[in-house]
Amino acid sequence: SDVCSSDLPRQGVLVVVPEPNGPQQYGTLRQACAAAKNGDVIELRYSGVRDERPIELKNRRLTIRAAESFDPAIIFRPNEVDPLRYPRTMLSVLGGRVTLLNVHLQIDVPSARDVPADEWSLVATQRADLVELKSCTLTVRNHLRGGLASHPDVSMIHIRAAAGFDAAGIGFQAHQHVVEQVPVGDKSEDHEFLSILNSDGRFCTSYSV
């Protein structure tokens, strides 16, 4: 039988697919990241939304990209009170260089009543050489309570400076406007945000509805 060339293993390329059944194939991005070596590429070979748990990358050089003709979205849905079981940062880059291409990232922040916690972030970096986003979207969904955001301390991107370092010196490049979903009434609407780096290394957002 014929075998599609895109299904054959390629050196240095790990693939995330809905039903892994071959070498270098994984069911989640988290599993692929755990197996990846410096310089590897992780391809997301699926379209639509897939749930993930928080991912931590330490001193790694990786590229995470959508496979050709696919449109993958990664969603994080925190549901545990214990931060050791479910960290408050969804993608942590601690040193190294990470590039994301054509990937959608989203966090559904739980209500403060269900998971009382502070300092949620979709992406956080510390002493990373470079975090690069190309043609990516970041989405934060923060539940409303009484007309206000359930969690006031939520950031799309949090740049943490190590002791003695300035957060502004950390390389971060975004090649597309960030889009965040804002709850309006009983539905969510997309709004384009202007991202501003605060003095403490957090990206805040300003917008008009």
C-alpha cells in the first residue's frame, strides 16, 4: 500500500496527532515537549481544539508549528485548586529559545469561586533568550462576576526577571496582533488588544468595547 510521505518519520521532527500509532508520534503537545531534544521541531498535525495541561520548557531550543494545511488550537482549562497539580502558567519558558508558528493558544480561566488563585498567565518566560510568535493568536477567557473579571491578575504574557536582571532585556517577538475574547453579556466577543509591557514585566492590555 502507498504511504504518504508526510506520515513517514523525519529526523528531529516530532508529530502531535489525534491517534498516535508510529515512531515520533504523540497524543499531546506536553508529551512531545517532554521527549523533544534541543533543535527539534514539533508539528501539530490536526485541526480544531485540543485540551492540554500546563507545559514547562527548561533551557530548550524548540520550534512548535502547525503542520502544513492544518489549523491547530491548544486550550488550557484549569480545574484544580492545588497549584502543584495544575500550575497557574500554561506555557512556561525557562531559558532557551522557543518559536511558535501558526498556533492558537487559549486559556479558560476558571471562576474565582471554583479555583481561588492569583497570577494566571497564558505564557510566561524567565531568562529565555527568545520567545517568538509568528502568525499566532493568544486568547484569554476570564469569567465575569458582577460585571467585573473574576480574576483581576491575569496576563497573556508574563516576562519574569530573574534576580539582578531587567525584564525588558528578555527577547520577545510577536508578529501578529494579539486577540483576546472578552465576555459581553452572555456571550464572548473577539477584540484586538494593544499589548504594553509594564515595569514589572507583564503585558497588560487596553481596549474599547
